[in-house]
Amino acid sequence: MAGLWDRYVVPRLIGFCCTQPPIMKRRARVVPRAHGRVLELGAGGGANFALYDPAKVTKVEGVDPSPGLLDRARDAAKAEGIDFDIKEGVAENLPFADDGFDTVLATFTLCSVQDHAQSLAEARRVLKPGGTMLYCEHGAAPDTNVAKWQRRIEPVWKRIAGGCHLTRPVGSAVAQAGFSIVEQDRGYMEKTPRWAGWVEWGEARI
């Protein structure tokens, strides 16, 4: 039953939840900053594709482990005037050589990878020297009462939402992975439960 849920329900659930107006508003602050050859982690669904600046990117490559979301991404890619190449893969083991990308983008993705630290290490590996890491992720809230509810809800939430974590750090994890954060912002999304609404976005470099 869990396998059927993950294969058929989770892609629809993620596709719906991750394209709500408060989330798309945050995506729109980050995605247009991408430049050159871009790698998008968790590209399934294609929610970011219309937000890229065609004048700044040469190609967008992406990985996602979900066949259902990959189908959505490929359909979305056809509607945009950018060279997209989306393939099945996981952020913890990227099928790319070292130092190959100008930008790595992660939006509402690092919450659900199996190994948070390894995924960020892989992002750093495939970036060119001086490359840019762009991120926009929900995660651990700084308020004690909200964080308490995140810890309570997370075990159930992970089961129904494709392994999505509520308590992972965002900006601090990027910094611990060896990136230098050059710009960042954070806060609660409007019209969103606070336990799911703490978001941090930023731009980091190596």
C-alpha cells in the first residue's frame, strides 16, 4: 500500500502543495538568478521552469527520483524556450563530473532527500570554482513552540509527504557544507501553518 501511495499519490500531492501561491512567490525570488549551465535538484514537476531567465541560462539539467514527477517535468519543459534535460537520479549521487555547473538550484527539495549533508556535498562537487548555489527551502523554525510542533508532526508528515522533513536546518546546513552565503532571507510564509511555513532562501558560492 505504501508503494502505491508513493508512486501515485505523492507526486500529485507534491505537485499541488509545492505550487501554491506563497511557495511560487518564493521561487520567483530565487530561480531568475540562475545563470549559465544550471543543475536543478528535485526538478520533478517542473514548477521552476517558467521562472528561468532565458537570457541568462544556456541549459538546465535536472534530477529527480520520482518517475511520476519526471513525467510532469518533461511535459512542462516542452512549453518553455530553454534547453532542458531532466533525468532520473538522486541528489546524494549526482551523475555528473566535477566542476561542471555554473549554478546549482534547490527549491523545496532538500527537505526530502535521504542524506541532507551528502546532497549538499554533491552540489558543491559539481559546481565550478566560483559557482553559485541557490536555495529556497522550508525547514526548522527558530521559535521554540513552532519547533516543538514540527518535531511532533514530522514522523507522520514524512510518511504521507514522500519523506519530507520539517526539522532540517537550511542556511546553516549550506554554510556547513563549505559554501559562503552572500545573501539570504528567511521568514514564515503567509497563509501557511507555521509548522510548515518557515522558509529560508539565499545565494551562496564556493
